Amino acid sequence: MAQSVKLGDDIMALVRHEADLQSRSVAGQISHWLKIGRAIECSGRFDHARITAALEGKLDTAELGEEEEAAWLDAFVEKMAQPSEAEETFHARRQALGQGVGLDAGGNLVYAKEGNAA
């Protein structure tokens, strides 16, 4: 059964561009990349379970191989760029109370303007 998945505009732009270059449909390109990604994870060059364990804090990243560490870093950066629901709630409450919502590059407290997300 077909299912809908929401992907960011930046991802979809990459998919459309590559699909055009490779004469594939958008769905075909996504399926192709999915198969490649899965093959890499299962290739034996690195252990996806170890990367997941490191992301969960169950394995020290110093124990990862070079390729595992690169994959872990990519996943870690992606996760850190997405605030959790608890973080969004925390910052919304601070903003509502007129308190600081973060630090700028110089380490100075930043106050969000009303109506701006922190």
C-alpha cells in the first residue's frame, strides 16, 4: 500500500534534480536512494547498530571506526538541529515571561521578540 511521507523542500529539490538527471520518477529516485542507503548500512563497512547505540549514549564514540564515526556525526548533527517538544515548551515559557531564550555568538543572553520563535 502506498503511503505519504513529508520531506523538506531542500530534500525534494535534490530528489527532483537527481530524478531528472537519471530519468527516474521522483518516487523511483527516492526508492533508489533508500535501497542504496540500506545496502550501505548492511555492507559490513560499519555497524549501524553501533552507530545507533552511540546516538543513544550506550556506546562511547571513541569505540567507533572511522566510517562509523562519520555516519554517527552526520546523524548527531541532524538530531541536535531539531529541538525536542520539551525544549520548545521551555523556550516558549521563557519568552512569555520575558526571560532570555538563548545565547548569541558572543555568549550574551538573547531575548526573543514577541511572536518570534526561539
